[in-house]
Amino acid sequence: MRTFLEFEKPVADLQGKVQELRAMGESGDAVAIGEEIQRLESKASQALADIYAKLTPWQKTQVARHPDRPHFVSYAKGLFEDFTPLAGDRKFGDDQAILAGFGRFRGRPVAVMGQEKGHDTETRLRHNFGMARPEGYRKAVRIMELAERFGLPVVSLVDTAGAFPGIDAEERGQAEAIARSTEAALGLGVPNVSVIIGEGGSGGAIAIATANRVLMLEHAIYSVISPEGAASILWRDSTRAQDAATNMKITAQDLLRFGVIDQIIPEPVGGAHRGPEQAIEAVGDAIFVALAAFDGMPEAEIKRQRREKFLAIGRSL
């Protein structure tokens, strides 16, 4: 059963009427309702297109968090052949909030990593809703070191509300682990491409999104803090998250203008959750083009381009 967001109520109402008419037709209680169903479906499709053509930043936040939106495991299955995950950070344990390993992307061997939020209660608890502890980021560093050793490009898929803020994470050096992961990503001698597929929350996202090319799905968000957190700090009122989302400039369109990201990947009408196969294919095409730009490029130039990209953020405004 499809989950509708609050601002999608007009579409939900129309599709509800379509379902009612279909049920009536199947029970033989109505005659010649095919044209009416077609009219309502057309009206619902147009309403959906109109709504998604002018989403507010807060509405985009809701879309980015949609429970049916494809997550890391969906992209790993759809894009990478022979994906083999590696477990553990060789220091403390394994963090299932970050999944990482090696596979083949359209014939090219690559290292892959990303946050996994889970899709039901069991998997969400197992993956801690995509909020990694220090061992998750140390696993990411381990993968990046192996990728550099074997000359493999790195692909990261970002989808997290942020790093886990629990006491146990802080005791094991959360901030240091995030910093080490960011440092490892910055210093890679192989190209890395990152895609914000849902939420890109704070340092928890930056730790694996510091890449030569940062791509972002059309309705994803990328921010230094969640809108609710910003509202709590600025106005001491988390209910003003909508105002915070607007003022923080967290959408792909804003971030492209600021130079924080390099490309926006279009989503199917109604968001990636309405056409996951299309969204995954579009992400794959964008990654393929981004990686191809670095074929044959010397290590020093790869590092230089990455360094210059981050130093240039915001300078042209």
C-alpha cells in the first residue's frame, strides 16, 4: 500500500476514488466506468506533476525521508554485480549502519560504501536507521585504504540523518572517526564519486561524501544539521522546522548554485519512491559518466581537482 505525504492529499483522494470505482466495476455494481477511471487517473497524474514541480524545502525534506524511497541495498543490488560486503573495522566491531565492500559497476571493479536506513522495524533497528557509530566510519576508512592499494575508484551512496550521537559512540571517538574518514576521502589517489540519495546529514554524511564529484538526487537534501535541530537552536522551537528548512538552503537546487554539489540527478515524477528502478538507473548513468571523466588521469591531478573543488565552494557568490 502506497504511503502518501501530507501535501500529497489531493493525489491520494483522486487515487482513492479510482480504487473505489475499480472495486465497483469488479463487483458488477457499475456500468461503463472505464472512461471515468481514465479521467481520474489522468487528473491524479497531472496533480502529482504540479505538486512536485513546486515543492518547498520542507516538502523536499519529507520526500527525502519517505519510507519507501530506495536505500543503499536497493542501489547495491541494482547497480553493482558481484557485490561482496566487508565487515568490521579491525578495531572494535562491525557497524551495520554503513555497508561497504567491492563489486563491479558496468564492468569496472569499484569500492562501494554507504549508509543503510532499513525498510522495516527489524532492519531499521539492525542498521540503526543509518546513523553510524565510530566503527562504521573506521570501516569506511578501511575500504578506502584497500581501494587505493588496488587502484579502484570509490563510489559512496549517502543517506543518513547524521552520525549516531549516543554516549557509547562518543566514548569510542565519534568525532575523531568522522574526521579520519573525511581525511581519507580527501587524500585518495583514486577518483571517488558520491551520490546523496536521500538525506545528507552533517558530518555523518560528509565523512563519506568528500569526493571528486558530488551528485545529488533531485529531491534529496544535504545540510549541516536537520531542520528540526536548527529550529531548536535558532528559535528554541522544533515546530519551526519548516522555516529552518527554507532558510538553510538544503535542496539540490540551492547546493548546485553554491558549488557544494556538481550535478542534480532527475527523479521520476512523484519522487524516487514512485519509480525506484528509474531512479536507480539514472544514478547509475550519472556515476558512469562521472567516473569516465577520470580515466587515465594521474593521481596528482585527481587529488588536485578534489582539493580545488572544496576550496572553491562559495567563492563565486
